[in-house]
Amino acid sequence: MRGGTSKGVFFQARDLPADPAARDRVLLRVTGSPDPYGKQIDGMGAATSSTSKVVLVSPSARPGCDVEYLFGQVSIEAPLIDWSGNCGNLTTAVGPFAIAQGLVQAGPDGIRTVRLWQANLGKRIVAHVPVRGGEVLEEGAFALDGVAFPAAEIRLEFIDPGGGAQGVLPTGQAVDTLLVPGLGTVQASLVDAGNPTVIVAAAALGVPAALAQAEANADAAFLARCEAVRAAGAVMMGLAKTAAEATANRPATPKVALVGPPADYVASSGRAVAAHDIDVVARMISMGKLHHALTGTGAVALAVAAALPGTLVADLLGGPVSGGRMVRLGHASGILPVGAEASRRDGAVVVDKAVLSRSARRLMEGVVLVPAVVQASSVAA
């Protein structure tokens, strides 16, 4: 399924081995990993972080939830599936998948509310899925920058998207100082919302915020600086004991978001993006590469940061946003509006929800074949 600007292989969890190690062996072989050539030729992956993903969906017995799902970010070169975070883009496709698979009834024509439990992070998400004639309505006029074709709009509400016990700001600070080898001190807003995210000014890494994807991903030194910042942020957020551990064992989270003031630039499609049409320029580093658009969870983190006083994003906006105002993020493929609603409880700022719209579509239904050496001959997909 395509969800937002990502695609992945979706399964009902019951169709996979119950043992996590056996399950991961099957899923690695399904996607074609590990592949030392970096192409995933012998699997369903498409050799980018946006297309090397798996989602496992099952009915939920949790009160107030219809289905629950696990998201796995599959490493391309290494035999590793990172289950530490979520994919906001593929979240868009969970509701449609659940309806198509009969886990949730489509109901009458209109908008079907599907209540999701995000099992990786333990969070609730509400998907508003258009249906017609007992099926998901996939065709429509909603254009999503980073996706070639229009489709029907699906609105997502990430309920209480802040992190675990440490909250939205794990260190309690809107801005922290990271000590990064080779860079010295770097100012960062460490936000745990959607996914843990290290937000830094692009200028701190020596690049303009309106960086082109091809240019960024051809610059090994720049990507190495990004990973050093990400690893340092992971340690400060309590997600890894050492920077080396963050790099080796937790490549998917935290993400790194590079931000800067509005600027004119040319999107990857060749369309001109004007500074007056955006509020913040943003670029996302995911799995060691600059993302071709924005991760959905990264957009949530940026929206939440925009609502919190003193963060790097709020400062770029001249102060925190309020009243459900949408922030227009200028990414490598165009513009993404996203919003967050915050309130104050017991003297602390709490983010109630974040909202964004994406689209999704089934690309195929059938059987994916797995060699017998991986303990399974075929698995229904």
C-alpha cells in the first residue's frame, strides 16, 4: 500500500509467525534485505527508506480502538528491522487496509472514523477515511506534494502525541545544547511527538534549509554530520546509552529535522516554491538520507514544536502558534500544512492533538513468496 509519501507491505499479523525472530526473518526476506548492493532486487522493497517498510495490523481488544498496528522500518543493507517508532505516512493506509480486509466495516457512504492503536509508541490515532458503496474511496482531487497522482483525502488526528514518561520535551527544555564530535556545540529542540525528533537549524550544519535532496544525499560529509547530531540527540533524549549504540541499533529514531526561515526554492518536481507561501523551510533526515518530502511523524513533531514556546520552530515563527493554526512546512517536494493544538495543565504545556491530511491507495493484493530456507514457503499479503 501507498500511504502518504511512503509505501510498504501490509499484513494481517495473524498471517505471520508468532515468534518475533521468525517473523522478522520472513519480513526481511519479503523486502529483500539485507542487500549489500543496496537495491533490494530480490524482494518487495524499493531501495529507499520511504519504501522499505512493513506494517502488521490486527483487531484490537483495547477499549476505544478498532485495530492496532506495528510498524517496522526495514534496513536495506543490514539484517535489521527497527520497531522503535512509527511511520506517519503509512499510518494513513492502516484504516483503508483494515476496511479492505474486513477488520472494520465500511458502513454508510461518507467518512468512516477508524480508531487506531499505534502499538510501537502506545498512542491513539483517529483516521477519517472516505467510503462509498461499502469500499474505501481512493480516487479524488486531493493533491499531496511528493505523490504523482491525486487521490481522496484522509485526515489523521494524532491524539496526545507526546512521548512517554518524559513527555513532549524529554529534557524539559525547549532548546538544548548538544556536544557533537566534529561540530562542537549545536543548539537543538528535542521533541518527542509522532516520533522522537532532533530539530536543528540547517545553518548549524553548514547548509541552507532549502537544500535539494540530490545535493544533500551526494554529500557524505553532510550526512555524517547529521548522523552525529542524531546520535547525540538520542543519548540526550535517553533513547540510547551511547552515540555508537544509537547508530548501530536504532537507525530509524530519532529523526533529524533541519529548519530555517521561509525562502524561495525549486521543489523536486521543478515547481517553484515561494517564500510567502510557507512559514518554515524544513528538511527531514530519515535512515541516513534526506527524505524526498517529509515523514508524517516528523511533520507532527514540527507542528508540536511550533506550538511550544521557545523551540527553534516557534522562534522562527515569531512565537508559538495557537488556536489550531496550520503551519505551512516547505519541504523538498512542496508544501505540507500541519497543525497542533496545545493547552496548559497544572502549569505545563500539553499537546492535545496534531492534525494533517494525506492519502492512501492499495497497490496490490496477493501472495508474496518467501524461500523455504526462511521457514515459510508463502505468506498472504
